[in-house]
Amino acid sequence: QVQLKESGPGLVQPSETLSLTCTVSGFSLTSYNVHWVRQPPGKGLEWMGVMWSGGSTDYNSALKSRLSISRDTSKNQVFLKMNSLQSEDTTTYYCARDAFALDYFDYWGQGVMVTVSS
Amino acid sequence: DVQMTQSPSNLAASPGESVSINCKASKSISKYLAWYQQKPGKANKLLIYSGSTLQSGTPSRFSGSGSGTDFTLTIRNLEPEDFGLYYCQQHNEYPPTFGAGTKLELK
């Protein structure tokens, strides 16, 4: 059974770094790509970046300077780190699996809400 | 980036009715459009990909059509569980981009 689950702090101070973990089960990170997508409250979805099955990454150009995605295949985990957080980074963060590298997402985590506030 | 314009933003309907949600791309995306359903407390659900291909498990009352820049999601004979948010997403080129969403509410 394919599952993805995001975890991380619910509250982050402005200007600090956000660290999130996506723990997956039911598939191998070396066979499927895993993406990060975020959604501000009441707004649409924004693609953030991807950990390709081969271990490389790509990022949304608007976030590239602040964003880093990595993984630990032995733990079935994909990590997101984003620095210099501001209030507009208050949003729900999702990880999602890429279906057969066709760039749509067949499985999603339930998301983790992160608030940036002092 | 490809801009996706989704309409309407809100839609009210009753069980048994049929509804359509539209999605327009700022440039041709061939057939590569996906539709998702979002409900509170649940993971987003892929309904349709490549414009008209139903994901395994998607009920046949859902259908997708369109190509190029204009796409439509149609839900026939609405069931109570169909009410929620719907998003389109182009999967023709990077970065993947989404529409702003359509809230389907019970009339």
C-alpha cells in the first residue's frame, strides 16, 4: 500500500529554516520521483521541487535560492529544507509521488501545516 | 511557466445533477492535463490524467475532455461524496502548474 506522510514543526520563526520530512512506504525512492507541493490557506497549489529517482533534484525557479531537497533511501525519506522563511511561507506542505515519471501525482501525503510567526 | 485558469471558482449543485469545470492553459499543453479532488483531512486524489484517462478507482461518472489549451471535467449524476475542491494541473512541461481550484458545494 502506497503511503506518504509529511512531518515537521508546525511553527517556525521568521528568517529561520524549515525542515520537513516525507516518509514513504509501499514503493522505492529509487524507482519513483517524489515532489514537494505547497498550498497557502485558501489558495491554489504551487509546485516546489522534485527528488528524481536517480538522486538529482529540480526546483521551482521562484524558490530555488532558498530550497534544498535531499533523501535517505535507507530510511525511505525525502527531506525539504527552506531558509529565510517569511509570513508568505505559511502554508500546507505536501509531498506527492510522480506517476511513472509522467509529471502528475498519483499519491499524496495528507500535508503538514506550517505557520511562520514570532 | 504555463498559467492555468480554472472556472468557475465556485459551483453549487444538487445530488443527481451534472456539472462541468473548465481549465484553460496559457499555451498548448497537448493532452497533458490532470484533475484532482481535495477534501479536508484527506490526501488529494488523482481523478484523471492525460486529459481523459481515468485513474484506477475513479468512478465512471467522472470524465475529462479537451486538448491544446481548453479542458473540461464533467461529473454526471453527482453523488454526496463528490462535493469538495477540484484542481487541474498541466503535466506537459516543467514546472507543473495548477489551476486556482473550483469549490463544488451542495445546493
